[in-house]
Amino acid sequence: MNDDLSPEDSFRLQVLLAQNLKAVRIEEAEASPTLHALTDQGEASIPLSPNCRLDKYLRHVRELLSGHALGSPGGYPVFLSRWTRHGQMEGLNLGRLLLTGEPEAVVAVVHSPALGDELARYAWWAMPSIENARLMLSREKVAQGTMGPVLVDFLVEHLPFLQDAHRDIMDTVLVLLYSGSLSQDNREAIWRRGKHVNTHYVAFLEVAGWDVPQALPLPLPARADADTIKADLAPLLAAGDSAATTLARALEAQGQTFLAAAAEILERPETQEVVNRALNAIGRYFGSGGTGSESRMNVCQKLEPQLEAAANLARLSDAVVAPIFARSTAIGSLMRRKIEPVVNRALADIKLLRAP
């Protein structure tokens, strides 16, 4: 028996620990603290009866759990907290960490590159949260397993509640797209949310520029004069001119859709990170084609403004706003005023390439 615990709790915990446990979580409500355990037979609960201050009592409970799971009678080892977010958990039995009742231990498991589908299910039971869902869904083995659809449904359901948490919106949409488990209906629904909060577009623009790109949903029509312009560009395209390649891509349905979304973001970005990621996405998307020969050969003079605009977009990145952001932490309208010269040039280039 553990003398630090009430006799009834000590006895019930010893009986519980004799079973094949999968995970433990502790509900720390002052009025009715409860220990929950996931076992082979399902979920078991033990109402706790503290005999001292609650925080001290729960520390004793966790010391018992840690001693049983990890052989560490002093509780969850402090050094593991330092390792938690650095992927240095491979040398440990990750499943044992879930038996400690420590939220930090669950986070350690979730951060591990070794996380698999079954362990993700136990970790999710122990600590369901938006951050944990994003982290687990970023693991291919989890995304492609039985937990993939569960985590996708959770994140889609909770995405509207992120509201002004713009980094969380971008990261959540990005991991949903990365997982490959998002239905077309959900892709379109999230894309439509960009009309109200343009931050939702950023992740779509990022994955559109990946080496294996994802198509943007609800595409706009290609420019009506796309075929004519491409015919005029034929010599430059054959020569591998990067600006011509970028311009040709911008004329297509996906390019027009990308430009429209990019313009909506740049017209009213809310944070510096939104600006940085949007600019990087634009530069990557339009800078991914061509060899950069720039051998214009005095052809297509009438298209020179569009070619120059295409080249400008391909050169965009967060580097163009870095000197501004280095001197300011502003967000919202003040930030937008500070970056007006950069943004206005980019918007002018986008306007040149969009359908008249």
C-alpha cells in the first residue's frame, strides 16, 4: 500500500494496475477528482478520495503510476519534459508513458516520429485536443490508419472555433490537406471560408506549390485569351524562359484561382506570419517552372508587362518584408500600412495576370 494515498484509493489503484492498461488520464475537478483508465475490457474509472490538498494528492497518485509504468518512483522524469518536443523518444517504450497520467507525457508520445495508429488511438483517448490532432495527423502512419478519419472529422468540426487564431488556422488546414483524408466536400467548404477569413486560403496556396501539387478547389475559368497568349509565348516557352513559363501557368484555371486567392490574402492580411507564408507560397508556385534563361529575343513585346509581372511574382518570398518586420511587431491595419509598398506592387502584378 502507498501511505501517501487514502486506503481505499491505494487498494483500488493496486487492483487497477494489475490489469493490462493502455492509457490513464486524471480528471482534476476539485469537487470530484477521478482517474480514468483504458483497459482491454474498456474504460474504468476510480473516484479519488484526497486526504490532503488536491494538487499534492494528485502528485502522489502520479508518483505511484510513474513508478509502476517507468520504474521512476519520483514521478514523470523531468528530463523527459526537455525531450518532449524534440523527437528524442525513440529509445523509450512510448506506450508506457501513457500510463503515467501526465499530460506532458501524452504530448511526448504525440510528438514522437515513431507514433503509430494504435498508439495514436490511446493517446487521443488520453488527451483529445486540436494541437494533438494536428501533430498526430501529420504522421503518415496515423493519417492513413483508422485514426486518420477520426482526427480529420475533429479538426474540421473545430476549425470554425479558431476564429482569430491565424497560425492555428493555417496549420490546421495544412495538416488536413497533407493527410489526404479530406473529402472534396470538406475541401470546398474550407476553401469557401476564405471569403470570410482569408487566412484559410494560405495552406491551399502552399500545397498548390508542392513538388506533387494539390489542385485548388472550385477553380475559376482560365483566361479567355490563354491560347492566344500561349501561342505568342511559344518561342520563349521553347527556350525555357522562366517568366514565360510562369505567365503561361498563371493563365490556366488553377493559376487564375491561385491569383484570386493570393490577392484576397494580400489585400487584408491579419498577421506577419500570414504575410510571410503567403509570399513564400506565391514565389514557390510561380517560381517552380522554367529554366530561367530569360532569353526574350525581342519577341512578344506586347506581353512584356505581363512577363515582367510574372517574373516579379516568381521572386516573391518573406525576404521582401523581412526588413520591415525586423523593425516592427505590428499586426492588423498598422502592419498593412507598413507593408503597403510591397503589397501594392504584388497586387499590381497579380492584376496584370488575371482575366480582364
